[in-house]
Amino acid sequence: MKTSGVIVVPGDAFGKYGQGYVRISIVCPEEQIKEVISRMKQDGFTWKI
């Protein structure tokens, strides 16, 4: 979503088995990671672990 300020890369950019997934690299302090997750939830992102 445009409002979260979160950028992800489509999984298929890394090959055919990545289709339907996104790749996220985390290179920041834990506090910022929590903020990113909060923004993603507010924007309606959902995921499975």
C-alpha cells in the first residue's frame, strides 16, 4: 500500500518458485521493525507464518 512506507520485492523476481510471495529484508533496529509491522497491519496486509 502507498501509505505504509514499506517496500517489498515480488518473489517472482527471484525465480519461478517465488511467484505469489514477497521478499522482505530487515536491516534496522527492532523498534523500527515493530513500527513497520504496525503500519502494514493498518494498511491491511496479512500473512501466514
